[in-house]
Amino acid sequence: MPAQRSNGASRASTTAQEGGARGAAARDACLEVELLRPAQDVLRELPDFDAARVAALRAALQEGRLPFDAGKLAGLIQRFHGAKE
């Protein structure tokens, strides 16, 4: 069986192409980070929840202005977590 010769130039070309693709991907990732950074900074400053809205809903519940059905809520929780009826 004759020995096959490898083509060093072809291998070098493939390696260069792969390296170029990785470089382009890295540049794209850096650009994406730079574009997203301002939005991330704004989001970091926001509270995890709207405390004023929670207080308003709590007051509405206490005053009876917001109907509350504990049974319906329990059913929704069970359905969400996959409980079978």
C-alpha cells in the first residue's frame, strides 16, 4: 500500500481559515458586548420588582377592591407545577 503524502499548504490554509473565523467570532462577540453594556447598566439600576405596585395591590386586596379566589390560585399553582387533578 503506498503511503499518502499530506499537503502541508492545504493544512496551513485550513488552519488559517479556522483562525480567521475564530477571530471574526471574537470581534462579533466584543461588538455585541459593547452594544449590550449600556442596557445592562440600566437594568442593573432597576429594582427587582416594583415596590410601589406591590404596595398598591396589597392595599387593594386589603380594601376588597381586588377580588381574590384562593382556590383558583391554588389550582393555577398546581397546574403550573405539573400536579394532576
